[in-house]
Amino acid sequence: MPALEHAPDPAVMAEAADWALTLQQGPLDAPTQHQFEAWRQRSPDHARAWARAQQVLGLFGQAPAALARPALDALTQQRRQRRRAGLLGLLAVAMPSGWLVWRERAALDATTTLATAVGQRRSIALPDGSQLLLNTGSRVQIVFDQQQRGLHLQAGELLVSTQPDPVVPARPFVVGTPAGEVQALGTRFSVRLLDAGQVRVGVYQHAVQVRPHAAAARRLQAGEGLDFTAQGYSKPRLLDDSATLWRNGMLLARNMRLAEVAAELARYRPGGLRCEPAAAELRVSGALSLDRPDDGVALLLATQPLRLDSTGHGPPVLRRR
């Protein structure tokens, strides 16, 4: 199975997002067009970043501009301070505060529990230099000791990019879950707790070893994902790096069932969201903001035969018109 092509550098993605927004405002003059072409051809990373921007712009073809622009901004986690004015002729775009990820670099105790609220993401530098990102509604216990570098995921979802252990001998990096463990083999990977005791794993660089409590261990390579329980595994599936666009506050739907889209938006929307069975099989393609889930709901209402029913008890319900 082919390895997943690595994601472009966040700084290059920021530049791609800026160029995309600049081009949306109208044709470029000759000098700016030359600057853009030079930027796009600078490296394979630049070409990949621009391909991602074009993909998102294509999905926005029928989206209202007021909804498309905020979601396009989610191509990048944060704007970096520009090195000097006019370097690339980029349009400086201020990111809405809802897109910013709370970042911290702090010395963690040997045992620390961290959590995020609904709609929040949180980035943490671990004591060994690894980077941990918690998704919405997540909770993790961090246990670094002499035997291992441990994360115990208790709720939600995490994405981790590991670094070699500075301690000798090197300690394994292990994510514990109620169904079993996921051990990093020099890698970037995600772990998410699902319903009914299931755990979802995605590998984006290198490999991991998945060890359910009551089944044999299995190696998972870059570009692969699977679900597992304490008793066994689902069939591995191919991934692409759009699966981690939540780190940028965006959901990229490709012919996705409305029920799945609503379930994802519900994770980020205070008060939740439901979809009636009669509308569950409607198909959705497009990019939706997770940092502003009500904008995502508005986009669904504008492009699908739906209405939002908020009259009953509990979360509002997407119903067929």
C-alpha cells in the first residue's frame, strides 16, 4: 500500500491560503502574476499546497461567499508575521479569533490531565519535544515516567507528532485507550474514541503498532486507518491528509452522508445537532467550518432540501423540507 504523501508545511499552507484569497479578488497584474508563478514553482511543497487550495476552492463553487471565505481561511492554523512588506505580494488576512488554537509550551508534571471544551482545540508541547493536539471535547492523561511516555485518551480525539526520546534508553511512546494501546514507531498519527467501545486510528507518517486487549498486535503503515475494539479490528482503509483538517477548523466532505456530516458538526456545536432518518442519506460535498458550526449548518440549509427544527426538546434537528 503506498505511503501517504506528507502534508505541506503550515507556513507554506498559510501562503497558499493568502494567494487563493488574493486571486478571488480579481485578475493579477503582470508583476504579481509573475510572483505567484514563481512561488507556486518554488518546490514540490509549494505545488502540493496550491493543489490543496484549488481543491478547496473547487468545493466552494456553489457556496455563498460569506461561508466560503471563513472555511478557506482554515487551510492554515495561524498567520505568521510577514518577513517584509511585498516579499511575495501576499494579501495579509487577519484570522478570526474563532480560528485560533490555544497553544502552550509549559513544563508538564509527571502526571497531568488536560481537556478541551466543545469547539475548542488545544496544542501542547510534551516534555520530550513531541507535539500533541487535542480536538473538541477531549480529555487525556499524560504520564511520562521511567518506563514509557504515555498518553491515556479518556474522551475525544488527539493528533500527535512524536520525537525521538531524549532519555537513554529510549522509552516507548504509547497511547492508551479503553480498548487497547497504540504504540508510535516514529510517527504522526491520530486516535479517536468512538461509540460502543470502538477506537479509530489514522497514521500519517511512518507506522504504529495497535494492540487490542484481547487480540493480536497489528502494524499499521502511513496512509492507513482502521477501527478496533478490545476484541479485534475492522478492515484497514486508505486515508488522505484531509482527515486531519479538523486541526485547521475545517471539515472536508466528499459525497458524505448528511447523517455523518451532522454528527461531525454536533461535536463542535454547543447544544449539538441531529439529523432525522428521512434526511440521513442526502449526500454532501463541500468544506464546512468546524470553528463556526452554525455557518456549516447555514450552508447545508442553503444547498440541501432541509429545514432546521428547533422546537422540540434536545438538539435542533435537520429535517427534509
